[in-house]
Amino acid sequence: MTATVRALADGTEIPVLGLGVWQIRDGRECEDAVRWALEAGYRHIDTAQNYGNERSVGRALRDSGLARDEVFVTTKFDPGPRDPAAELERSLERLGLDAVDLYLVHWPAGGPTRAWDGMQRAHERGHARAIGVSNFGAADIESLLGVAAVPPMVNQVQFSPFEFRRGLQEACERRGVALEAYSPLGTGRHLRDREVAAIADRLGRTPAQVLVRWSLQRGLIVLPKSSHHDRIVQNAAVFDFELTGDDLTVLDKLDRTHGTDRALEHPWW
């Protein structure tokens, strides 16, 4: 069975299943989602400055009663002209933490290297145990590695059987950069696919569990998002079954990116 944690290139251990809180409203909705996830066994919460819900994540973490070192917390720098190190200090105030476990550049605004000096300062100050990026293609990763004193540990990108970015995954693996999958359920779109549903029916699992399991068996860290209690619990129940080789082949063929090494087909920045 798949391990529940993996070591990043710098030795930092990261749970391979996390709760993403994108588009979950600040306040009770986000606090409940994080609380339910922690009760269900999640030990990895992924937020961002851009999401506007860091305060709720922090409140839920404190209310959980779990020790700080039991939960892996990620936030992301909202890129622009601001200083990443200073913005992380503001995030820490909102989260009520002394440090995050992972701090990512949310997208390569201004070019892939622009924010990295500030990210490295945040790391040097001990405000982030590890640093990385999000929505970076293979060319962006190469540019960044050409100047980085502290290399990125993670690249968080849109990834699923329908966005099976083989070229990007291979490029990251060659460079020791772990790939994280956001939107592994396609914001719900992929749950309606016939091939996914057929595998789920045969295994007695939900389509979401099949998609999350595919990400794990493809060597990814995966971040399903939900604000519904039952789905949060179901999405965590993915370590007690395996997809067969035939299942993986069927799912791999759903790819619509032609195995690209790009992070997105249509970047928004």
C-alpha cells in the first residue's frame, strides 16, 4: 500500500494526502472543513494568501487540540510587487503560527525567478521549513534552478488522469522537485466520467476515491478539496485499496494534455 508520508529532497516529511481549501469561505464553512478533515485523519492543510481564509484555518488548527508538529501547513505567496518574506509574516499572524511547513509561490507572476530571493529569506528566517512553487512549467523550473541557492522542494499544479502532465512530472522528478496535484477531481467534473465510474463501481468505491488513488499511485501528493463532511471523510479512505495495472492504463488514457510539460494550457497570469 502507498505510504502516508514522503520525504522531500531536503528531508522534510509531507503527508501525501492533504485538504485543499480553495474557494471555501472564510468563517464557519472553512473552520468546519478543516475540523472535519483533521478528525478524519488528514494531517496536511493547504491554504493561500489569495484564498482569504488563513484565519479560519488557524482557528480550526488551534481548536483541534493537535500538537503543532502533527499537522503539515502550507500557504502560498500571492505574487506581485510585494515581498514574499514580509507577506509570510502577515500570513503567520493570520494563521497564529510561528512558521509554516511549506511556502509556495502561487504562480510565476513577473517571471519564474522574481519572487525567489524573498522566498529564500523567509526560509532562512525559519518562517518556512520548506519552500516551493505552484503552476510552474518545466521551463520555469529550469530557470528557477539556475539561480536558486535553496532549490524548490515542491511544484503544485493541476493534475489528474485528465491532466496527466507526464512531461512535467518527469522534469520535476529529475530535479528532485515533488509534484503536488491540485484539482484532482476537476472541481467535480471528472466524477461524472464513465470510465472512472465503471472502475469505482467494480471496486465498490466512489469516483473521487478512484481519482485520488490514481494520484497516489502515480507518485503524487494530492489535495482534494471539499467543504462537505461526508466527502471529506470518503476522500481520506484511499489507503486500503489499490488500482490494478489495467485500471491505471484506462485512467492514463483520459489525458487531454498530450503529456505536456506545461503547468496549464491557458495560464491566467
